[in-house]
Amino acid sequence: MAFPLYWLVTASFKDALAIHQGPAFVPWVDFQPTADAWTRLAAGAEGEMVGGPLLNSVLVGGTSSLLAMALGASAAYGLARARVRLGPMANEDILFWMVSQRLMPPIVTALALFLMLRTVALLDTRTGLLLVYVAFNLPLATWLMYNFLRHVPASVEEAAWVDGASRGQALVHVLLPVSLPGLVATFLFCFMFAWNEFLFALVLTFNRARTLPILIAAQHSQKGIEWWSLSAMSLITLAPVVLITLLLQRYLVAQVLRGSEG
């Protein structure tokens, strides 16, 4: 698992000759490292500055994940605390129906979403892409938070009510701290989907709202694929997800272990 990452790092410090001469993995022994790919990338010499797509990915991915987490937690709280019936459907049936929407191939909805966003003038905008990501992340966020909240006994909130806290105060000061591992893990899963998503970003954006995966896919020249620049861009794309995962891994592990309990 570490070798592909090592290959990306070494390839980003190679030139065209070192890339095409064959296997070369040890810097200063098999090849002479150079930072040309990074300097050209920073200067926008690869056709487009990476800053714009990077900012789009951060804003769209982060904001959509926060919204999906908040909306999913609200829906999960209602399903976990109240007995809901929609005709023959009870709480678990409603949750299953929501999660089952993710079984639909995204390509099926791409044309409809394109026409909808064009009608409301949201094509090639961060807002349009953000709304699509929220819609597709919402079932996942609801399922993850429901699985977490149903293990939190209602007596925790009831004790706060007995002590004089309002429902809102109980949610903020009692339930929210207890639910923090689930919220963080839900945000992380949603962010990874939004950060790496390719299809909707390709169909629904053209220039202004392009994200990093689209920029990477567009990297080619008349001489072919420039693997050194592609490797540098891939590392830039990989870095935020790895960093966030390392910082929040204890919350992620807590949510996974809680899910394994049933």
C-alpha cells in the first residue's frame, strides 16, 4: 500500500528522461531529483493554476459535507427518538428507503441534474455542485448518525430536562458532546466522497467551478501524458484527505466499532 504512494512522490521529482528510462526508485542513485514539476505547477505552466480548482474542491467538499452532516444528524435524531409511520413504512423502513437511493448509478441522474441546474442558472457554479453533493451524501449521513444515536439512551436527555434544561439546551450541551465521534466520522466520509467525486464535477462544471479531479484528468500535452506533473497534482489531491484522516482517526475508529456492534 505504501509503494504506490512512494512511486507518486518519486515520480513528482523526476523529469521526462527519468520517467521514460525505466524503473528508478532511489533518488540520487537511480535518478537526479528535480522540482521542475512543482515549480511549473505553482506557476501555472501546466495549462491552469491549481489554486482555483483546489479552492473549489475545499469549499464545495467542506461546505457540502457540513450541510449533509447537519441535515443527516437532524433526520437521524428524529428517526432514533420518535416512532414515525408513513403508511406501511416505519422508522427502519424509511431509513432503508433513504439508503437504497445510493444504489442508483449516479450517471442515471446526471442528465436530469444538468437540465435542472441549467434552468436555475447554477451550472458551473460552486453552489450547484454543492447542492448535488449534499443530496447524494444525505442518505449516507443519515444512516451513519442513526446508527450512532440509537445507541445513545434517551435517558441522557431526560436527565437534562429534569435538571431544568430546555430541549435545545439538552441537544447542545448534552447530546452534541456525546455525538461528536459520530458527527466527525460522518463528516469525514462525506468529505471523502465530495473530494474525490468526478462524474458530477465533469458534467456540471466547465471552467469556473472545476475541481481538482477534473484538472488532473485534463493534464495532457501534445507530447503525451506528463507523468511528473500528474504525480505532483495527485499528491496535492491526496494530502488533505490523508491529513484529515490522521487528525480524526480516533473518531473514525470509534464510529466503525460502534457500527460493528449492530
